[in-house]
Amino acid sequence: MGNCWCRWKSSEYRVSSNVKSEQNQGTKQRHDDSKLPSNPEEVEDLRRDTAANPLIAFTYDELKIVTANFRPDRVLGGGGFGSVYKGFISEELIRQGLPTLAVAVKVHDGDNSHQGHREWLAEVIFLGQLSHPNLVKLIGYCCEDEHRVLIYEYMSRGSVEHNLFSKILLPMPWSTRMKIAFGAAKGLAFLHEADKPVIYRDFKTSNILLDQDYNAKLSDFGLAKDGPVGDKSHVSTRVMGTYGYAAPEYIMTGHLTPRSDVYSFGVVLLELLTGRKSLDKLRPAREQNLAEWALPLLKEKKKFLNIIDPRLDGDYPIKAVHKAAMLAYHCLNRNPKARPLMRDIVDSLEPLQAHTEVPIGKTLTIISEVPESGLKMKDEAK
């Protein structure tokens, strides 16, 4: 498929364990499920207090027109939730002044599972109240009978995962990788500093989509959670995310904080630096978990360049690579409080967007050792 959107919800490494008793969780789940909407009117009723963005409630028949009756050759990707189709809203289906445009139509499986329904609703709620250049735009939804569908803007280059690990596409140059990291960081920083802070919880390369100019936008808000408020330091929740990206303290305790997203960002930054997947069972045992393997090497002045993606063929500025590697190192700190804030990460990445240093191939330079304690990332960029 030419523009494979992404493998939504990669199930192979998906975390799904309860940190509370199954009995209590089951009771809470049944209580929550009783409130799930079954038609557009109920959806809009739930959105009434937070609906900053107008969304169009499509009928299922309209979506058949948009996707040419969900034609197989329109499939962009899929996963445990269902499939994503490319669609076109044209003159024969003009809704509320909506211009002719290409869209991505995400169809949830028809089993109407409670978890799938909750994740669908979470996307409607969060993307219906948040708007930012680095968040994918939700255009509308369908809530009709057993159908649960989401209609997004179409991102022509698909996911970062598809572009970074493709065996067909040319390797992404250094400047593009840093542009992606910068855009994704701005998206996360916006979520963390919103009026009602949001923890994304499932930050990974398959959930970062790219437009024609490689502008990065976060997608798939099915696992997003409202952040802690008042004097609370975390949100206690079921442990759900993706192995290899989820922060270790979150996996162990179920305590979710914005710094959990920072850890996941560090893993994605490592993927961009190394060209390796967060988890790869085809590699030697000690190299299968990217974060565990790379972390000790990031601070080794004579070794860290050896882990940079060989497909870059040394075509990168050494000082910028070092700064990006140190940023990843601090994001992956086992102590969540020692990790930088997303706003500081944005500040660190900004100078790397217009780096004028001439790439000098694979020549090694002497770099001072990295202190064990976390640094404030604003200073790191200077």
C-alpha cells in the first residue's frame, strides 16, 4: 500500500494489565459503560461542556460514498481496532460548507466492545476540544447502530514508523528526523500545558503522522487521560500502552504523570537517532529492547556515534547528534522527576532545526562525560 497510514494499536507488545483488583475494575467498567453514547445526540450532549471544535456527525451511508463503499484498495492500514480507509469528500457530499478534501476514515470493529467504544469516545472528546498544528484534525464521526467511525484529515506520508523503518523508501535525512522530533515535542508540550492538561499515554512512531512536508502530528487519542489537578501528582489508572515505549514506573505502579510521556518521547527520539525499533525480537537478546541497550552507550564519548543509524552514512552534524543523544538520555532517566519537561525539550530541539554545522562524516570528536543527574534541557541547547 503506497501510503500506509500506520499500524494502529500494535498488539504484539500492547500492555493491558490491571493495577487494581479485577473485581473493583470490573464494577467500575460496567458503571462507565452504562454512560457510553449510542447516537450523535448523546455524543453531542457529552461534548457540550468541552466542545471547542465543531465536529460533523456523518451517517454510515455518507461514509460509504466517501470511501467508495469501503473499497479494499482504499485501505491505508489497520490493527486490533479495525481498518483505516482513504476517502474523499466531494461535491456530491457537501456538509456545512466543508470543502472538497481527502480524509482518513477509521472504522472500529463491529463487535462494539466496551474498550473499543471507550477509546473511540476518548478520541471524539479530546480531539473535539483540542486544536494545535501538531495534533491531527478530527473532522467528524459516525455513531449509528453498531458503527463507530472517526473521520480525520488525511496525512499523505503516513506514520513515522512507516517512513523510518521502510525497506523501500529512502532513509530519512538528519534534518527531517529533527523536524519530526521538534513537531511531535510541540504537540506533547501543548497537551501537557493545556487548560485541562492531557497525558497522551501512547506516544510512539506509529501514532505520529506526517503531511506532505513532513510536519508531524499526533494521532490516536484513544488512551489519552486527563492529567492530575490541584495538589495531585499523578493519575492512577489501568496500565495500557505499548511495551518498549511505556515508562517503567507506570508499568510497575499504574501511576501516570506527564513525565510518563517524556519517557516515551525519549524512546521515539532514540528510534530516530538509531533507525532501530523500540523492540526488535530479530536482534541479539541484549539489543532487543532499544532503551535498555542504548542508554549506557549514549553517555560514552567514544561509543555513542556507533549507534547512530548507519543508513545516514555519517551525513549529520556531530554536535547536533550529541545534543539529541543527551536529550534522549535525560528523557529516559529511571527517576521520572529527573526527566525534563516537554517545554524544555522543545527549547532543546529548536536550535537543531537550523543547525549550520557542516556534516563531517564519521570523524570522532572528544566529548565530555555526561553527569548522572538530569540537566535542565534549556541549558543543554546552548
